[in-house]
Amino acid sequence: MTRRTFVSTTAAALAVPQALSASDPVRVGIIGVGNIGTRHLERRLLPMERKDGILKMTAACDIYDRAKFRAQEMIGLSSKDVHHDFRELLARPDVDAVLIATPEHWHAPMALAAVEAGKDVYLEKPMTRTVAEAKQLAEAVERTGRVLQVGSQWVSDPAYHQAKRLIAEGLIGDVVWMQSSYSSNHPDGVWQYYVDEEANPETIDWKAFWAKRRSRSFPASASSAGASIGTFPAASPPTFSTTGSALCSMPSARASPHA
């Protein structure tokens, strides 16, 4: 993968400030190193750094002690490069772009702060919690000239763009019916999060988690805390499958693209 391809086409593309030359790696900070953030590191960011050399992970941020340690170990950061306050990360001159993978109520505030700080952003879905927040963020992106991509990865998958092209060009005939499904197959059920045993008020900044929202007391048991602070067990990640079918008629004058 080339640096140009990374910037223009990949789902994890983080736009490059104009001050960087074509040979410079994009310096990336990650905010939120839980379930989703860890997967971004493992499957995208670290391979892009270590194999392709098109980015460099320079900083990380989380409010959970174990996540901080995880980020430091995975990326190979020094302790000074792992932050508790995301604003400290955004103030760094050696961060060109950020990946935000935090709880949903933090998406808009963090993304707004990032573009105002001159950073480009890859923002996990959903973009925001409200339409008003989305409009505010869109205005800030346009005004600052930064680039923001929302992490609906499948929308960026080349396979779907290829399917659109085949239909638009009539290569599979007139599509008269289509069916699609998205399924989760997991022995423990859907979105049943595992919570680390050491997750407690001493290891998680619970006040920072809630910010200005109405706070709740820290859950008394791990089983009741899953939706907020849990991660999937490493040994049993969820599996997803998609199926799709279409009923169409082949144009008589055209050969099948699968022939």
C-alpha cells in the first residue's frame, strides 16, 4: 500500500496536513484504547506503521489505567506519550491526525476540539448523538478546512462501490429485487460485553467519563457495567456475517461478467 492510496482510499485514512511532504509519515494519536480502539491498532494502524511506513503512532489517550498500559505496550510509547486528558494530546505539535474511538457521548466534543486544534479526524460511528451536534461539527470542519471521516467502514469497502458500478452500468441486467442481511453469531449473545475484573473507581476516571452529563454511581458489579466500560474477551470475539442476493435479468446483448 502506498501513502497516496492510504490517504485517498482506505477506511482508516486520516487526511494529511499540507505541511507534510509526500514522503513523511502521518503522525497519529489515538483517543480511546478499548475494544474498538484496540482493534484499530491491531488491524490497521500498527500494520500501516510497521509494514507500510505510511504513518507513525506518536500518542495515545484513555481514562482507564489498563487501557493506558495496553496502548503503551502495543505501540511502544513512553509514559509521557500516554495521556489522561485528550486535550493534552491535541495540543501536541507531533500529532497530525487523531482516531477517536470513545463512548458515543464524547464523539462530538472530542472531534470538535480536534479540528479546532488543527487535526484531521477519523471518528468512529456514530458521528454524534444528535442532529444539532452533527451540524455543529460539519460547520467546524468546513470552517477549519480539516478533514473528518466517520467510521462506517463498510461504506468505504471497495466491494460495495464495485457492486454499485455493476448495477449502474447494467452489467447484471435490470435489478428488480434485492435482499440483504447483517447477522451476529456469538455464543454469548449480541453486545454482551466482558468487563475487566480490575475495572473500578480507582482505575477508571468515572467523573471524566460522564463529563457534564448527569453522572451515575459506579456499577456495583462488573455484569451491570458492560455497556459503558467493557471489552470483549480476547478468546471469544464476536463474529459477523453478511448475505445478499439479487433477482435480475441479463441483457440479451451482453455477456455475463461472471462468464
